[in-house]
Amino acid sequence: MWKRNDHQPKIKTRDGPQVGQFKESGSALEPAVPHPLELPELQSFVVFEDISHHIKEAGAQMVKKVNAIFQLDITKDGKTILQRTIDLKNGSGDMYPGSARLPADTIFTIPEPVFMELVLGKINPHKAFLAGKFKVSGKVLLGQKLEKVFKDWAKC
């Protein structure tokens, strides 16, 4: 049998937090460098904020036309980085962060660059879906109604 004599881990003096790597905030330590993906830096975050204002203004009319709940999972490198729900089924419409409070009719999983191209009208949603650029679960045909919501928003 083989026997290892050097199984002790080697620890370097630089393994561990460096001076100034953490800043004190109350009782917990936080990284001194901000998280690389801060939400306001995402283009889709700004778009969602703008669409939210549009829904607050014209939500009641949209609820009559759309009558659906959409959950949008924006991804980067295969991980969900932003999640929004557009509720155009209840009350005067609403958009809020996180997963749907009531069961979503349609859930979209879209990489951020593809989402931006869809919202800005640079690519055809049907062709992008058929090309596998994003995933849809639930009632797929309701995606056409969401496309109309984005087009109405773009006109404003």
C-alpha cells in the first residue's frame, strides 16, 4: 500500500483576510468592496422600474386587456440575478420584486442581454423563443400579451 507522510496542509501567511478587506458595520463585518452585481447597475433593473411606473399609471386598463400574472426571472451565467412579477390580473395591476404571490400564469427565464433586446424591440420574441434564447413555462401563448405590454411601455 501507498503511504503519505506529507498530509499536513500547508498554510501561507497571506491566506486569510487582508488589512482593509472588511469594514465594520454595526456588529457584523461586511466586505469593503461592493458586490460586483449591484441591482441599479443592471440595465434590466432600470427598465423594470420604468415599467412599474407605467403599470401604476395605466394598470387598470392593462388588467382588462391582459388578465394574467407573469413572473420574469432574469439570469446571468445561468443564475437568477433579478426576479420580478407583473400582476395584470388583480386589482389595478402591480409589479413587485420576487416570485409571484399567487400562482403565475407564465414564467419566463431570460438572460439579461436577451431581455434587454426583447424589451427594446431589437429581436423578435417568437424567433428568440424558438431559437432557445429563453425559456417559458406555463401558458406560453400569454407571452404575446406581455409583448404588447412592453410595446405600450416603449411608446411612452
